Amino acid sequence: MDKRLGYYLVIPALLFIVAFSLLPVIQSLRLSFFDFQINDESKSNIYFSDHYNIRLSKQDVYYIDYRLTKQYLPAVKDEAVKSEVISFVAAMNKEHKVITSNLKSTDIVKIDEDTKAKIKQFNQTIKNNINNIIENDQDINDTLKEDILALANELDSTIITSNYVGLDNFVKAFKDERVWITTGITLIFTFVSVFFELILGLVLALVMNLSLKGKGFVRTASLIPWAIPTAVAALMWAYMYNADSGIVANLLAKINIIDNPSVILGSGSKALIAVITADIWKTTPYMALMLLAGLQTIQPSLYEASAIDGASKVQQFFKVTLPLLKPSILVALLFRTLDAFRVFDLIYVLTGGGPGGSTETISIYSYQVLKAQGRLGYGSVIVIFMALLVGLISFVYIKILGVKVAKEM
């Protein structure tokens, strides 16, 4: 029992990982092999074979019946045409009931080739008859004619073909220029912001580690930017960058760093710098907190011994502090780089990816494809691509930086 106790204790954690990490990844991988689109009813599910949308078919037949009998017939004066329309509507409803009565479901059902052929023939017959009845009728209202013909043509969408595309989505993503552009923007944002956050965070951590009066207040105040919700911080920076009343925009214009206050978020390169600046301000305290934890593990006796040997403060930093702080730097860099690469809320609130896509990261692009366009299949491929890049970054940090740290320790 004692040997198995450890396995029992980790079961809740494993279930949590499976439910909230592995299953979404598996689902994304599954969707990536299909042309899955929530805005297209014929592709709003996973179909390996042909299906028939009975609900949509019944709806179309009902409206064709309504348009012909309730709207078209009252305006028809020729009795022969009236008789033809009535006979057609009756035959259409009868044939449709015969087809749907043999199908078990009332929504979307899988069909074989014979049933598919019958449905196709039924749809084509409806279109031909409607064309024969109203196409040459000069007295019919043009709007009504267009509505009836549109309903007849919509019958083709009741047959749902397989939306399995295999690796086509992956090939499409590989050839998608926007994927590579957003990836490049993401990498620039990530490495520039993390570089400055590491430098400033290390300086801030060294200051917070000093024995100063009010040290607790200094630490608390320095962590306020990180404690502010990202969306709130983004809105705050948006106000400061505002061309009319923003203090940052107008200050930079007065000291001639920029020509006009409106160019900060209105120019591509300057908008990216503005976003990176906001991110550095927001997350530098997080980097400082991680490094401060590492600084406090260094024994004071090491500094005392080096001082006795005649080492200056600068020498102590490079010979004692920095080598012993490398494991903490690795962890801070890893966490912060992965977080920066997946940045979404800051940029989405501040610029929305604009102007002209100059600040659009790959996470924002995937959101646009998934949410705005409803292309879940293709969007899943972009998400998988982003996950692979995150994994590659993690591998580089752990294998390269981690090995160096291990050797020096």
C-alpha cells in the first residue's frame, strides 16, 4: 500500500492535466484534418461520409410551398398555370415525405449512395419545375421570383459531403503568408520585450534585495503594474497614447521624438514599439520577483569572503551574483518568453492587431480565424503551429541554457 500511495495521490493531478490540457490538444488536432466551419451549416460538424440535412430540407420545401401558394398563386390569372402550380406543390410535398420518412433522424442523417441519388434527383426536379413555372412569367414580381429561385437553389446545400481534407489545412497554413508575418511580429515582440524585462527586472531585483528603510513598501509598490489586470493596463496605456489627451503622446511630440501625437498608434513601427513598451512596464515586476527569489538564496557569507579577497561590487556581481543567479534567470526567461509569445489581451485591447496588421501576433490571427471567421479547422492548425513553436522555444531554453547552468553548477 505504501508503494502505491504515491500513484494514488497524483491521480487528481493527472485527471486535471488530461481534462484541461491533453483533451483540448487532441480535439484541436482532430479538427485540423477537417474543413470545419461553424458559419457554414454544411461544414459545422465532422463528416467522413455523405449526410442529409433534413431540417434544412423541410424548411426549404415549406418556404417554397408558402411562396408559391400564398404569394404567387393569388396574382396568377391563367387557370392552367394555377393548376400546374397546385399539382407541382402537391407532388413536391408528397415526394419529400417519401424521402424523409425512410430516414430515422429529423435533423442530419448519414445517407447511402442510392438515397443521395434520389435526393439529388428530387432537388433537380424542383429547380426545373420552378424554372418552367415562373421563369417565363413576366407578371411575377422580380423580388418574389428571386426568393423562390434562391430557395430552390438552396436545396443543393441540404446534401452534406465529407469535409475531411487530410493535411490540406497544414499545407495551406505553410503557404499562408500571414502566418509567417504574424509569427515574425510575435518573435520580435517576444525577444525585445523579454530582453528589456530581464535587464530592468534584474536591476529592480537588486534594488529590492538591498537593506533599505521601507523595503517592504518599495517591493509592494514595484509590483503594482504586474498586479493590474492586463486589459485594464492596456486601456490605461491606450489613454496615454491618445493623440488628443494622452500624456505620453503629447510629451513625446513636445520633445520632438515624434512628429505628431497621432503617429504612436497610427504608424506600424511606432505602434509595435508602443505595445512592447506597455508590456515591459506591465511584466518587468514579474521578472524582478522571480529574480529576487533567486537572490535571496545566495548566502551573504559568499559576499563577505569575496570582499575579504579584495573583490569590488562590480566583481562580486559578475563572479558571485550572476553565476549563482543563472538557474533563476533560466526559469524566469523560460516562463516569461512563453508568456510573451502567447500574448493576446494586451495587444487586442490596445491596438487590435493594427494598424494594418503591424502588431498582429499569431495568437490574434488564430483568434480572428477561429472566432471572427468561424474556421475552426484551419484555426486549429494555426494553434497547433503556435504550440509547436512554444515547445521549440522551451526545448532551446532547457537544452542549451539548462546545460550551461548545470555545467557551471
